[in-house]
Amino acid sequence: MSEFYEQVAIDLGERGYRIVIGDGLLMSANAFESSPSARTAVIVSNPQVASMYGVALRAALLGRFMQIHEVQLPDGEAHKNWQTLNLIFDALLQNNCDRKTVLFALGGGVIGDMTGFAAACYMRGVPFVQVPTTLLAQVDSSVGGKTAINHPMGKNMVGAFYQPQLVVCDLDVLDTLPLRELSAGLAEVIKYGPIYDMAFFDWLEQNIDALMARDRAALAHAVRRSCEIKAWVVGQDERESGLRAILNFGHTFGHAIEAGMGYGAWLHGEGVGAGMVMAAELSFRLGLVDASFVSRLKRLIERAGLPTRGPVLDAADNAGRYLELMRVDKKSEAGEIRFVVIDGPGKAAVRSAPDSLVREVIDACCA
Ligand code: NAD
Ligand code: GLY
């Protein structure tokens, strides 16, 4: 095992598991000690990530599995759909994989969400392990068991709650992440401050430059604290009957941006960045936070290299197009959009708002 590693536990009874965070874990068989073992493992990745980290993961798993197959999916959010998902089932069936086969998701959130969904469906459920290689996936998507694919009408609309059995976050892999992707991951880190932990928000304000410079100690703290907060929230409300919705701060606007621009044009984290500014502005206009809080959040998002204004989705009726897309959000009830708002710094709530007010926010916050 590497010199430096930490663990965060997800307390979900028999579905509980550990998140292991440290350096050099992909090269370490010990990091996978608590992974299920079986005759067969399948590593699901994409060409970009597999070419950098596939060999190391395979080597780390050799002692635990008699055979290790690989399937590579086309890279990118535009491919997070049924056709791509089917490539995983094709590979599992072609290799006679049985219901003990363990899937390993080696990649960012796209690979993790699709591998998890495939694991939930194949033979009605096979075990899977998350090996997240983007900052976004290490701080958010690999933890908590949300798995999904996109539908042209809405983001992550088809999926399942299905927990991994282990998450292995190797901080070394963040060295090869393009800067734009690092920024996208920081959006999901930043969100934990306003919704839950303003002390962490203060820390982020002091350390955002170190994070952008990939300072290892700063990244380790950000990943661990994000995982702790996410683990606590998921432990309280695994299937989002209430509390877990706070993790979607900025996502209602952000998902509309992603779908409206065409999946992949704006990165998920970029949509969340601009979306958090819009959700904070809505909170201000609802009288829940003051203007200085909105400016503070906006400044941090900007310093993380993220957009703070949403794109124009429709020149004729931009707010109307946002509203149309946001009605398909999973939090909507009977066609009424529900927003995660900040009800005083460090505390989130879920609220509806009059369309007229939401239109004002969109008009104020889009380029
Ligand atoms: P991604 O999976 O598309 O990865 C981003 C890019 O980085 C890809 O091109 C990938 O090949 C590349 N890459 C990955 N690791 C790399 C590395 N170490 N070095 C160099 N390049 C690397 O994007 P993402 O931001 O990781 O994930 C976004 C997805 O996550 C969205 O689909 C979003 O909906 C989902 N998500 C899910 C949850 C959840 O709870 N399940 C939470 C947040 C986001
Ligand atoms: N990323 C939001 C959630 O996991 O609930």
C-alpha cells in the first residue's frame, strides 16, 4: 500500500462500502483488498483512460481474478446512452460472464454512471467497483450509487440506485487530467460548502489556487472532505426521498444547460458552475441570502476557472427554453420545477418558485 492513504466509510448496512483515497493506489493490489473476488473481472473504460491506466489496474487485479476482460466505450458525455450501454452487455455475454463477475469502472463520471447501470441490470445485478479517474468522479459521481444514462429530452433520466462495493481514488491520476476537467470537478467540490459546510467553503477560498495548481495535499483534503459530506448525506437518504436532493445544488439549471447545448458541449461541472450562480441568485431573490453571499460564491467559481453565466439556449425565448428543459428534471413534481436553494450559507432547501421570478434570474444570469 502507498505511504499515504485514507478511508471514508459509507454507512449503508449490508450495502455499505469504503472509499480509499491516496497516492499510487492503482498500482497497489492492497487498495483492492476489500473488492469482491471472483473468477472473472471486466474493466470498463474508454480508449483515453485505458491507454494510461488500464495496464496498472489489470496488474493490481491479477491476483484476485483468473481472467480479466476489458471493454472500451467511446469517450464522452455524447455517448452516455443506450447504444453505448449495450456495448457493455455485448462484451459480458460474448465472454460468458456469470452473475459473480465483477465490473470495474475505470474512468470519469460517464464511465462510472454507465458501468454502474450495466452492473445493476446484467443478470439482475452483478458487483461493481468504482475506480474514478477524474476529480469530479472522485468527489461525487463514484460515491452514492446513482447510475444512469441520458435521454435526448433529459439528463440522467434512465437509471438505477445501485451501490458499488468499493471506491478507489488514486490522486496520482489527477496529474494527467486536462485543466478544463479539473475545473469541472471543482464545481462539485465547491457545492458542498454552501449546502452543508461553510468552514470548508472558507478553506476553498484560501486554497483554490493550490487546487488549480494540483497541490497534492490540497487535493487530498478536498477529495476526503467532499467524500465525507457525500457519505453522510447518502447514509441519511440513499434514495433521495428528501435530504439527498441538496447535492443537486446548481444542477437544475446545469442539466438544462447540458441538454440544451447538446450533451458534451458544456461539461457537467461547467453547467453546475453557472447553475450554482443562478440558484444562488434565485435564493437571493427569494430573500434567503444576501447579495454579498452570491458575489462570494460567484468569485470562487470564477477562480476555479468555471463559467459564471449560463449560455443563451434560444435567442427568441431563452428563459422559456430553460423552463421547458427544467420541467423534465427528476425533482419536478406534477410539472412544477423544484430548485435547491441556499437558505442561509451552509444550509440548503428545496423550493418551487414562480416562473416570473425564475425568468428574471435567467435573464440576469445568461450571456
Ligand atoms: P467524463 O467521464 O466525461 O471524463 C472527462 C474526460 O476526462 C473524458 O474525456 C475522459 O476520458 C477524461 N479522463 C478521465 N480521467 C482522466 C485522467 N486521469 N487523465 C486524463 N483524462 C482523463 O466526465 P466527468 O466530469 O468525470 O463526469 C461527468 C459525468 O458524471 C456526467 O455524466 C454527470 O452526469 C455524472 N455525474 C454523476 C453523478 C452521480 O452521482 N452518479 C454525480 C455527478 C456527476
Ligand atoms: N450527485 C448528486 C447525488 O449523488 O445525489
